Amino acid sequence: MKITEVRVRLVNEKNERLKAFCTMTLDNEFVIRDIKVIEGSQGLFVAMPSRKVTDRCPKCRAKNYVPAKYCNECGERLKGGRFEEAASLGDKLHTDIAHPINKECRARVQEAILAAYRAELQRSRNAAQSPSTEASTAAREAEHESGEDTGDEL
Ligand SMILES: [Zn+2]
């Protein structure tokens, strides 16, 4: 398996642990989306696409995310603390949709994703120093001034 392309979309939020969303192409013919780059306490790591674990509403049997407080379908108040309870029992609250099945592959994927992320970060930093961003800042300020409040009519 060859990783033939990695696309990176940076998340430009200060204090946000989620740093980027990535799309990875394998052998030029298979795409995996929604791979995340996350800043953990031990540094950056790669999270494979995952879905939240669900359980069923006692009233209408609709599926809800385990941390949900109210049923998506009927609005029934769901039992509190299901999230904490599941976590304390060691249940996985997220399950990976696609993932490597051995250490070597995991390391290879992580390396490729983080290399692409760092390259994209560098590109965006270089772009931030170019004069084009000054122009867009000026345009945004001009837009802000024109938004004059005319007041409400009764
Ligand atoms: Zn329900």
C-alpha cells in the first residue's frame, strides 16, 4: 500500500486541540477522508476517522449519541451520566471507521500525515507574510464600517 496523496485543511483556531482535517489517497485509487491531526499532551498525533457510539432511547428506541442529554427523535430526557458510566467501564465512546491494523502501517500513516501537515503549516505561514493578506484585512475593515444601524421600525 502506498500513500499517494495527502490533502490538509488547517483548523486556524487558537487554543484548539484539533489542528487539521486530512484526506489520504492510497495507491492513487482509494480515498480516506476525515483523518484528524490533534495536539495531545505528548505532541501531535493522528486520529483515524471515527464515529460516536450510540445507544437507544428507552421511549422511542431511536439511536442517540451516548453523551446526548435528550433524544434526537422524541425529545425524551435521557438518563444522565451515561457517558461517564460508559467511560468508567472502559467502553470506547468512539470507534474507528477505517484504520491500520498493525504498528508499522500506523507509523507510516502517521508520518505521512504529519509531514503533509507540517508542510501545509509552513505554506500558510509563508502566505501570511505576503502582501495579499493586508489587502483582505483592509477589505474586511471597510465592510465593517459600512454596516450602519438604521434602527427598528414599529
Ligand atoms: Zn426517543
